Amino acid sequence: MTVKLLEAVCTTLQDANLIRGEKEFCLLWLAKSECYMRTLRFNSIEPSAEALATLSSKLGYYTNQLAKRDDDTSAYWRDQLTQQRTKTQAALETRVRQRWQSVCAARNNPREKCT
């Protein structure tokens, strides 16, 4: 599911002319190798929490930069990036929650609430 989210963010960034393609997205927005997305799809795995956090941070940075401008185009792209950041943060929260819940379940600690 979050691979689809990354693909949607990549498309939004391409539409905004912030990247030329998926390779740039992986390198510059996820801080991963240029084949990161292909690897996720090929192996049917979810992106790392680190990649989601990096993306969320960079989307936030550019949202703030666009907020400093006073034109309709900047306002439009600020809103688009804000929407993508909100979705990315939700995916990150889900990913991290799954991680700590699996660790908790593996430890089977009755004092620790796992849900």
C-alpha cells in the first residue's frame, strides 16, 4: 500500500517539475539508491520507516518554502505537497506502530500493552 503512496508522491513531484523521474525521487527525496522503488515492487516489500520519515521531512521543508510565496501557483503546490505529507506521516505512523507491536508481541511482556 505505501508503495502506491510513494508512486503518487513521485507523480505529484513530477507534475510540479521538482523531479524528472523515479530515479531522482529515490535519490533526492527518499535518500535511497536509484533502484529503491523497483526493489520494493519486485520484492513486494514496504518502504522503510527511514525513507518515509525522510520524504515527510522534505515535503514539509518545501511546503514551508512555498508558503513564503504569495502567488496562486505556489499556493496550489503547497496544498498538494501538504496533502502528500499528511498521507506520508500517516503511513510512517502505521509502519512504526507495526514495528513496536511486533517487538512487544515477540517479548510477550504482560506488563507492556501491545495494542
